[in-house]
Amino acid sequence: MARIRLGEGAVAREAGRGGAMPRRVHLVAALGALSGMLYGYDSGAISGALDPLAARFGLSSTEQGLVTSLILLGALPALVFLAGMVVSPAGPRWLMTRGRETEARRVLRRLRPSGDAADAEVAEIRASLAEQRAGPRELLTTYRPALRIILTLTFFQVFTGINAVVYYAPVIFRHAAGGGEAEAGTLANYGVGAALVLSTALALPFIERVGRVRLLTLSLAAQAPPMVVLALFPSATMLAVACVFLYTFAFGFGLGPVFWLYCPEALPLRARALGMGVVTFTQYLANFLFSLTFPDTLDALGNSVFLLFAALSATGAWYVAKSVPETAGRSLEEIEGGWRRG
């Protein structure tokens, strides 16, 4: 629900109709993505995988404790995200569905650069809400292109390897180093969170200026080289640590936070709740499958698994650049009209 709520604050940027989205909205979005990663579904995956991982790879009690402590560290951004959601205004579209148009107009006047822009958006929302909400059939027919693109992005977000880094950094480095230097792996695991925070913070000014599609493309393309180096030089522990940091930074600069901003923007208002439910369920299911299968995949492929992540990242960059439409500079109602026109 928080992801849908954040998408409702999207602002159009085009000649004569708007300005940049307030940076606080981007900040809340980034913290929300980080909170979900470190404390939400990831905490469940880590907890469920800890016992079999400890048995398979011989993790000491100290190492198990360090993995568990990552879950507790994730509570901090979750609390910050909660505070941001509490103080943020109600969504204008939600207010309009409750017949509270005056309040919706007041919220939009705070978020939009001018009163005229706010009034125009109120009219657009009113016209959009006059139509019946889309059901599963319409989501899978009229809005199938939007759903197909978003589910494809979901696949690339999960299966290009970020969960392997977040969940299993100590295991990866012990495996890569032939069972030694576990301290380097533990250090890298804690560094993942710092790299995510820093990269998302640096990305904030560029989300509107550069655009969602370009940031997603750059992010996916930048993920590939560190994975290739990690696959080719697994025994160079410090180089492996640097590759994990670089990969995580590339993910946090685009694919991590921008994905959850793009999804509700691309989905039409009439099908947003249902569509985001499908996307979120698919994302959780993909994360579960990844956490379930990655240890066996690592055993089977060895360090070549990182080449697979690199290939998927490069493929994802090509797909985004070729097939994903830009949403920056367009209102949610304009995007919906584009899907309807095909």
C-alpha cells in the first residue's frame, strides 16, 4: 500500500505544467525500498534460510548472529519510513474517491508548482474516477502491455543477483575464497546496507532530471562488470569485496528505488490497486524462489553463477532501453491514456 501511496504523489514535468517532484517524496520512496529490503520480506527470507545455510556451509554461531543482526539493523530505516508516511498528506486520488475534493485540491496545491496545475489535475482525476474500476480481465487485456513490462522488470530486479548479495554475502565470500577469510565476507555484508543508502541518496536529484528509464538502464548496465570480475577473480578477496560494493551501488542508484516508483506510475489509476497487488505478490514469490534455489545453484555453477547475473543485467539494460516507456514528465492520467490508445 505504501508503494501505491507514493506513486500518487507523482508530478508531471512538461512545458507549462509542472515542476520537479519534491525531494522529500523521493527520500521517502528510497527509504521505503530500503526498509522493505532490509526488514520486510528479506528478514523473513534470511530467517527461513539461516538454519539450512548454517548446516550446509558450517557457519559459526558468531556468523549466524551477525546475519541475524542485519534484520535488527533494518528496523531503523523501517521506523524512518513509518514516520515519513505518518506525516505525509493523504493521497489526492484517495481523497477524491471519498468525495473529499476540497481536501484533495488542498493537497495538490502543496505538491504542484501552481494552483492552475493543481486544478487541472483535479479535473483529470475526476474524469478518470468517473470510469468503472478495471477488473482482472481488463488488466490482462487493455492494460496487458503495462503489466507485461512491470512483471519483466520484476524478474530483472530479483534475478540479476541483488538478493544473493544481501542474503548470502558471507557465504559468497567464503565460497569464493575457498572457505577462508570469512571476516572479509562479514565486512562486505554490513557494507551492503551502507552502499544502498549512499547510492539511493545520490540518485535522488537525478530521478526527475535524468528520467526513470535512463536510470534503470544505467543501473542494470553498471551491475554487469562487477559480476564478471567477481566470477573471473574469486580468490582476490579484496577485489571481490569491491565488486560487491560496486554492484550494490549500481543497484541502489536505479533498479532498487526507481523500480518501485515506476510501477505505480505505469499502472493506470483504474487498475492500480489490483495491478500493484499482482506485482507485489510476484515480487515476493520471486524472492522466495531465489532464496530457496540460490544455494543449490551456487553449488552447481560455482563462480559462474555471477556470469549469469552479469548476462541477465546486460539483457535487462537492453530490454529497458528498447521496450520500457518513460513516465517522467507525464501525469498518471496521461500515462493511462497512452495504454488505452495502445
